[in-house]
Amino acid sequence: MQERTKRYFGTDGIRGTVGTSPITPDFMLKLGWAAGKVFANTGNGRNKILIGKDTRISGYMFEAALEAGLTAAGVDINLTGPMPTPAISYLTRTLRAQAGIVISASHNSFEDNGIKFFSSDGSKLPDEIEFAIEDLLSRDVSVSTVMPQSLGKASRITDAAGRYIEFCKSTIGSTLKLNGLKIVVDCAHGSTYHIAPIVFEELGAKVKAIGVSPDGLNINKNKGSTSPESLANAVLAEEADIGIAFDGDGDRVIMVDHLGNIVDGDEILYVIARDRRRQSIDFGGVVGTSMSNLGLELALDALDVPFIRAPVGDRHVMKAMLDCSWNLGGENSGHLICLDIANTGDGIVSSLQALSALVNCGQPLSDAISKMRKFPQSMVNVKTANSPDINKNKKIQSAINDIESKLGENGRVLLRPSGTEPLMRVMVEGEDSEIVEQLAKELSEVVSGECSN
């Protein structure tokens, strides 16, 4: 039986360039209507859906279009305004909404936007709901409205930020304080700009906030987790103890130690796992991805912490965590999941878990990660006219086998097609950075030749 494929929903909702299908006002109107119709058939009583957004300028346009479609389908709406993606997950659950919607393109620049859905428990929508929505979108029908007396109503949640701030603070217990810590917080001019600095300040830290002046066009621009060099410079200039950078929608976090060194998601996972192991907290193990650094795997093994790899993408990480009944997982990009605390990746929550670990062990971040030795990685993106079956291509397999023999036990080769672009990603990891770069270049040339045939 052939597996069904989705036309619009990807691994992280619907995303693209504003003004290009499907990221257009007319599509969002129909998407809101279709979602409203589907949820109207799956709940009991009056339906309510939460809508939040990040700070990009197109969010206002798409918020209005979704609002029109949902109310036309007879669904009530609660609007939060700019809020982190994980906040919408949390509020959807606690406000007993039937679903939550986030208008965001995460770490992308302002030219892009997208839609993410959460189910009533704050987790990603199940496939059957996404397929049901797509079935309505594919029909050649116009948006229809329910009877006037049944139209949905829209209201604004005025205390959404306060609710989420209190939740974040509660995740590290009532006794832990950050007194004495000087923190630089980079909010990427995104949706954490009015949340994160307050969280750390109310926990006792001295905070220097950057990337907190959104104008609709500057989200993720030279700031945030995708441009951590800005944070590193600020940490050194401020002589701060630590730096914390989020992406535009607040589900990723990257840190910087007091020496200005960038600390990625793999290292943050290690800090959290090490602390939980020291406290004898049962979290099962850690789920990484095929891109997780070999150094993380070896460092966790030294702690006797189980580790497995899932395909790249938070949906795959979450599935593996649920399958294993483990509570900790994530990606080196900084998208980390603490499943015993939140149902989705949460940058603020993850950073608080790391800060809590540092306070518990009385070490600066640089010392806490000193036992994890990161291996050099070299990534080359190869443009592809076609995507050959890597496992059946003798020339590519021969090149991989040759490189793996040169790398030995402490090295890896990874080839994977991009999920969004016509690219093959070639990654080589090993002990020597110069050798790794050379081998990645050699392999990418072989792959390029085979992908252009």
C-alpha cells in the first residue's frame, strides 16, 4: 500500500516565502476555515483555538486571515499577540483550547513565514488531523460561513506573557536563585523579547538584554541562536558570566561561556544530562540526531547514559523519546526537549535547566562542558539535479568506505538529502580538522559527479 504524502504540511508545519503559494492571505483564510471545520467535527461543545505569532511584519496579515477563516467555521479564537512557540503549546494545554496555532518561520528571516499547529495537549498535530485539513484544502470549494448566530468570536488574552513567565520560573523549583550571575540575553528581535529578560531578572540574575527591539523586519538579523557571534562579543564586552541566545520563535537556545566560546545544543544536552545523573534523577537516556557530535555520544557513554540517534527534525526526536520513554533529547542546533517539563522544544526552559545544573555543581559553563570533547565536523552542501540511491551507488559507497577506513573508530560519514532544497548534505566527522575538511571535500566531489549524471 502506497504511503500518503502531504502537500502542504512538512516536518514543522507549513512554511515558505511570503507572497508565494501557499504563504498567501487567501490560502491562510482557507486554512483557517478548513482547520475550523475539522476541529468542529472532533470536539465536544463550543470549540476554541489559540493563535500566537512571532514579530515578523507579515504576522499581522496572516493572523487576520486565519481569524476570518476560523470564525467563519464557527470557532472561537483567543489571540495572544507575539509569544514564543513553546508558550502557545503551554497555553493551549492550560487554557483547555482544542488547538493552538503559531504564525512563525522560526529561525528564518522576515521574508518567510509559516504556520504550526498544536493539539489540545500541546503536542504536534497527529497525521490524521493534518490529512483531514489537507483534504478540505484540496477541494475546489469556497470558504463558507456558518449561520450568523453561530459565528466564532475573537478575544485577546491580556495576561498571556505573565502566565508563561510564571510557568518558566516554576520549572526549576521555588528555591533555586540566579543571584550573582550576570547574563547577556539575546532574543533575536523575536518573540522572547518581552519574556526571557524578565524570567532571568525575576530569578535574581543581572541581565543585559540585546535583540529586544523588533520592528517586523529585523527578526533573526545578525542576532539570536543563528548568529551567536553577536552574543559572544557582548558577553566579553560586558564581562558577563554567561550568554543565552534564542531564535525568532523561542524554541532554540545556544549559549556562550564567560570566555566567549559558543556552546551548542549538544553541549547543553550534556550539561543537563550530567546534572540529572549526578542527582540520580531517572531520565532514561538521551536522544540525539544523525548530526549530533560524536563527542556527545562518547561523553554520555562515560557517564553511563544511554544514547541513540534519530533522523534530523524535532518530530523524529520526539517520536524516539516517546518510543524509549526517555525525557531528554534534541539537536545541535539548540532545539532541545525536556519531556518531563514541556511537550515541545523550549529555549527558555532548556536554558533554565542548564543554568540550574551550573548552580547545582558550582561550576562555570566552560568547566561543566570540559569533559565533552567535540570532534571537528565539516559539512558540504552539494547541489543535485537528481538524488541517487546512495546505498546502491557503487562509486559513492566505495568513497565512503575509503574515508571511513581513514577515519578509524573515532570518525563518521553522513550523507542525507535536504528536506527543503535540492541539496545533498555531505558531513565528515573525525579527530583532525584539516583531514576532516579534506575528506569532506573529496567525498562531495564524488557525490556532485554522481548527482549531476
